[in-house]
Amino acid sequence: MQSKLELTPRGQACLLLINLTAGAAWLTGDINAQLATGMLGSVFFLDWVYKKLRKPRIDLVVKPRRTHAGRVFLDSIEVRNRSTLYGVHHITLSEPRLNTLAGGAYIEEIPAGGAWIPRISARSRRRNRIRKRSFELSSSYPFSMFRWHGTIDVATDLVSEPARVQLDRELLESMGRGFQAQETGQRDMGNEFFCLREYQEGEDARHLHAARSASLGVLVTRRFRGDRDPEVAIILDLRRKPGTLVPMSSRTLEQYLGITASIVDRLSQTASSIHIFTLDGANRHWLIESPSEAREFLIYLAETGSVPYFAFDPLDLPELAKSDSQLWIPAGGYRPSAEERPSSKVLILEDMRA
């Protein structure tokens, strides 16, 4: 923790008065001026000595958190007093990067070896992933002549996913049976047994395999495949227009990433398999069949950005041909040419929004 002492406005005024009264006492020899100098100087000096001898020893414990860009949330932060000899008083805690008008916390007292857990209002204004959060602490106790100010960096994981948007009804209908299963509440996973795997939180508990779960000591669920298993293919194109080295505006990118995240939210609640192909140079194929896989992809959306244009051949991703239809999201700003589309069944999100 880095800390320093600085004069407060009260301390600056007191120091000015000390100089004035000391000057008057030296010029006139008046006892009242000498007494005033001694009283002011003693308070000023005692405040400085107190803060030097009782420098706060504070640690912060911050848990990992996920949120949406622009959303206000309450964060519980544990403030620990590491000193076993004395307490700390009148601590102000804030986080400038995520601060809101109602943000910050005021802690009146933490006893020696004790802790306090204030709830702080915060907001992540941008989509990102933060692995280190910086907090500012200050205290003017006891006489407010000096202010102790410190900065604490805490290793944690704050994922700010893209801000969600309301999906158009036309888009929902165009995505086919994956959305229809969500709208009707159906959770049909197919009619052919495929495999057993570990149960993921949020999945349908009706497909748990009781005997296998009991023998292994963990919850095991059955996976089915068949003609009734709805699959959705999404192509997230992060390429910028040819010749564009630096993106001019991120508004379009953020809006398209928000649409992608909203689609994943909707489809991951059903039994659908979501196939997502990201054109970012690595051209990764994401298969989302559980809430944990959806969370992993949302972390990718929190960290990704647009990339320079590069040529794309749909033959490089043969999995695309297996889907009934594809939704192409031109998030980077480049509109795919006819040669780059895997089939005539491609829906360009830009056309649907026009």
C-alpha cells in the first residue's frame, strides 16, 4: 500500500495562524501571542505525530465479480485492520475508476485486528476485464490538520460484459427453433441418447442420471441428440473495412456485441446448441451447450475488439455447412461479400436492422 501525508485546508489555515502569532510574539513579546502560538502549534504537531506513529495498516479483500457495462451494482468489500495494537478511525474508501455519485464508503472505526464490510455502489462504464482494482483510502483523524491518503491495488477479476439490448421480434423469429423453444418453454433435447457428462448449474434437472450420479459422487446428466435438437449458428465478424487501420467509432461494435450477448443469454437458457464462429484472425469455433460455456464466451466478448481486414474462405470452417441457417453479425464494420458467405441461407444482421 502506498501512502502519504498532506496538509488539509484546516491545516494550512492553522499553519498560517501559527506564523502570524509567532511573528507577533517575537515583535511585541506579548504573552497572549506566545500562548496562542503554543496552543496552535501543539495541536498541529500532535496531529502530525499521531499520523506518523499510527499509520493505518489496512488490507482489502475483493471477490471476483461479473456485471454488464453501464450497470450500477453494489459491491461488498472487506476492509481489514492488520494492526493488533490500535484501531483505525474515520476512513473514507472509494474506487475512482468505478465510482458513482453515491459511491464510496465512510467507516467510523475498525478495532485492532478487526474487519468491516461496507457495501459500495459502483459502475463499470465500459466493456472490459479488470484483473487489478485500485482503491483510495484517506483519514483526517484526529485533528484534521493532516490527511493520510493511501492507494491499495487488489488482484481480482471484474468482468464487464457487453451491455444487453432488446432483441427485435423479427430477429427472434428468423433464428428459428432455438428461439421458439425459449418462447414456448420447451426444453426438448432430442430423442437419441448421446452421452453422459457432469451436470452444469442451470441445466434441466429432469435429465439427471440417478444411479450414475450416486456411484460417482457427482451429479451426472444425460445428453440427447436427434432431429429435434435445435442448433443455431452465429458468425461474429470482427473485421474492419479494408484499409481501415484504426476504428473510427466503437458505438457500432458495442451495439453488435450487445446483440450477440443478448442472443447467447436467450439461447443458453434452452436445450439448444449454439454454434458461434468468431472471425478475429484465430477464427475460433465456439460450441455452447451449458451455462459455463456461455460464461466463457461472454468473457471473450468482454475482452475482444475489432481487427484489421483479412480474407476469409468459408471452406476453412466446414462446420458452417452443417447448420440450417446462419446469422452473420458484422460487428467490426465490414459487410461480407457473396464469396465469403457459406451459403445463401445467411442472414446479415445489418440488413435486418436497416
